[in-house]
Amino acid sequence: MPPRKRAATQQGELFSASTPQEIRAILWKAADQLRGSMDAAQYKEFVLGLVFLKYVSDAFEERRLEIAAELEEEGIPEHRRAAFLEEQDSYTEENVFWVPEKARWKYIADNAASTPDGVGKLIDDAMGEIMRENTPLTGVLPQIFNRDNVDQKRLKGLVDLISDARFTGGEEKTAQDVLGETYEYFLEQFARAEGKRAGEFYTPKSVVELLVEILEPYKGRVYDPCCGSGGMFVQAQKFVEARKGHDHTHDLAVYGQEANERTWRLAKMNLAIHGMDPEGVGKRWADTFSDDKLPDLKADFVLANPPFNLHPWDRRTDDRRWKFGVPPAGNANFAWIQHILSKLGDRGMAGVVLANGSMSSQQSGEGEIRKAIVDADLVACMVALPGNLFRTTAIPACLWFLARHKGVQGAEATSDRRGEVLFIDAREMGEMVNRTERVLTPEDVERIADTFHAWRGTASARKKKLTYEDVPGFAYSAKLQEIAKHDYVLTPGRYVGAAEVEEDPDAEPLDEKITRLTKELFEHFDESKRLEAIVREQLGRIG
């Protein structure tokens, strides 16, 4: 189908769309036609860059309307208002990026058809101007829209679609909220499309939700040493907003580091689009092991999904982070754990996604490192996850929850769990959403999180009147001495035992069932012998 006709068709679909979900799906379909000869990483920047440009422009225009209303209330004459509307501080003091006139979405949309160099040149120039005016975005925004591999007609069609999209979510959501959700939706779509390559920037949503629900990061410093596109930070912010309201989202300060340049750019944009400080992920990408950008940070919470079984990695045997043993060169799992432990404050907690091998491996000294960490009473909880959660890898995964302080913490935790570890076996949980992908349902997340909070005696558990009990096949609280008897293997299946099978009151008594089945077996045997005899007789006649 020719580009112009296709664009018109998509525009018709857009006008008929009634929900943000439908709009996102239409925009994704339209954007996908621009893939051309771009590689996956470049295309990801291309599409998400457009969404970000629309976001900063909408946020700017929304703030502009607020300022105009304030000026009118103050009785400022209309002819004098224009000067006030161009005061940059009026925007930046409200955490809104300053957008120069020719970088505003309306200017781009209005001039897209008449610009001789094409709409791509307008967009590249807009990205450059925004970066020049907003230091936190320096070097972040993509300027790749005016290249030979970009179909300018289709790009204009996409700009028209984004211009016409009703980015509203009703009275409770602003256009910027919905654009933030669009950014997340596109990240997830890229993860689906890229498969294994997506692991560096995307963690499945239900896994992130589980980490956050267990840690409950209401306020303080949140750190992610391999932050990808910043999804852990976004979910932490959503948790606070859902529990305490939007005004408390700034109770969190986020700090992260990312080694991949393009992924780091996505994280900067993701933080900005969700109203968080893009400086939280640093002024430059860098490898956490070779160039720790936050050597003195002490975090209240750490959320992390490091690359599974990473090798090779930048290993130095004299690194001060290896308090429990030097990690092997062939696997960085225990390098990540020890790095994270080095970042935890006195009452800090961490939730880490790792490959299942981290729970039981005895190779290259890993067993001794795990033993030292357990003996130091730094492991609070281990969760075995179901398979098929991670579309980026077939490696089975688990969650480690580490804690500096497992004793009574006043209102925050009333159960003294020093010398104990909670084991949760969630391998049978979740539901398949397609042939290859499983997700944890909200009920699954709630059950696992409630079990942990009941065990710790947290405020959320007391509010729900939860009390902890071991559940065979699902949850068990083990003493360190018991773990030592299992050679410090932390696989939950070793501790939780088998699930209890509920008895059916209408079920056939066992002795009667055995008698019946034995009788049926002999009857089948006799019938088989009879049929065999008949067959032999017939074969004999034929012979």
C-alpha cells in the first residue's frame, strides 16, 4: 500500500480509537513501517525519541497554560503577559523542560509539509535545541531523523498521527501521564520484538512489581547498578504514588548506572518523561565494575536485574568490594551481589534477580562466598520464580532479598528474623499469556509479598492483619543452622517440602480403591488372555 494511502487509513483508525491502549497500538503499527534499514537499537531510539519530544512539548504547553491563568488571576494586562510566558525559570522551577519555539511539537507539525529539507531536519534541529537549553539532556536525545535510511513521507505521516492522537486519560491522568505509559508500552514492544537482545534494557513488568512490593520503597535513596532503561525506578515511583499520592513521589531519590550508551539514553528519557531527575543515572554511561560512578553511595533500597552469568567481566582481585571472597572470572553473579551489599545503608534492603545457579553453585569458590554471606546474616528471603517469565533468556531465575538489619525496627518491622531466611517456592505460579511467555498475576504478586511482610511483621502486614505460618510446598522460614546442614544451598525447593493435598470428603476410601483397581486389572488381564487365544486360533486356521 502506498505511504499516503496507508497514512490516511491509520489516521482513520486513530480517530476511531477510544482508549489510550488502542492509540498506542495504532502508533506502534505506524512507527513499525519506518524500520527500513535501521538496526534495532537505532530504531528504538528513533521511536522513543519521537514520543519524548511530544512529551516535553506537551508538558511545556500545559505549564504555559497554567502560567497564563495565573497571570490573568493576578490582573496582569494581556499585552504584558507574553514576556512572562517566555521566562525560562517559570518552567524549570516546576521541573518542566524549556522548549524553544522551533522545537515545540506544534511548530514541527505545522511546518512538516512545507519544509524543503523534510520533517526529519525539523526534528533533528528540535532535539539539538532542547539539549542546548536543558543541561540534564545534553547528549541524550537522538538526532537521527534526517538520514538517508528514513522515509520522510512516512515520518511525516507518523508525526501527523502523533499530533492527532488524544493523549488523555480522563480526569485523573494528564496527557503527560499517558505519554509516559506510551513510552513504557513501546519499551515492552521492543523487548518482545528483540528477544534475547532486550535483556540489557527490559525486565518483565510483573517481576519488577514483585521486587517493589516486597521492598516497599516509600522514601529514601533507590539504586540500580545496571539500570537498563530505568524501569525499576519508574515502578518504585508508581508504588509511592499508589500508596501515598503524587505529592510524595519526590520522597524518592534515584541513582543508577548503565554500561550501554544507547540504553543509558533511554533511561535518561524514561526518567524525564516520568518527572524524575535524569541526572540520577549519571552524566555518562559506564561499566559498574571497572568504573563505579557512585563509590560512596549508601542506598536505602537496591533494585537490580544484572545480566545472568555475565562473562567476561572487568575483574580485579584487589577490589575492596569483595568482602566475602573474590568472584570467579567466569561468572559475575557474586560480583553483583557483593557490589550491591557494598551499597546498602545500615538498614538498607535489596531485591536482585539472578540465575538459579547462584543459589547452589559450588564452582570456583562461589559456594564459599555464598556461605560467608549467609553466615553474615545478610540474606532475608529467596524466591524461586516460574519458568518463561523472561523472554530474553531460557535460564531459570530467582530473587535474592538482602538486608543489613533483620531485627525489630519499630513501626517498620516488628518480627525479629535475625538468624533466619524465608524461602518461597513460586515455580508453579503465574499464567501463560501466549505460547512462550508467562506473567505473574496481581494475585500472585500479592500472595508472595504478603507472605514476606507477614514474616517480617511490617506495617502493611499489620494493616491487613496478616500472620506468618509455614506453608508446605510454598513458604518456609529456616534457621541458619538448618541452611548449614544443606551445605548453604539456597534453593527454596529444599526447604519448603511438598504441598499438602486436601482430602476430598467424597473420595473413595484407599483400601476400597486398591481392591477395585486390582479386580479391574485381573479382569483386563483375563480379557487380554482370551483375545490372545482367539487371535492365535485364527492365525492357526490361516496358516
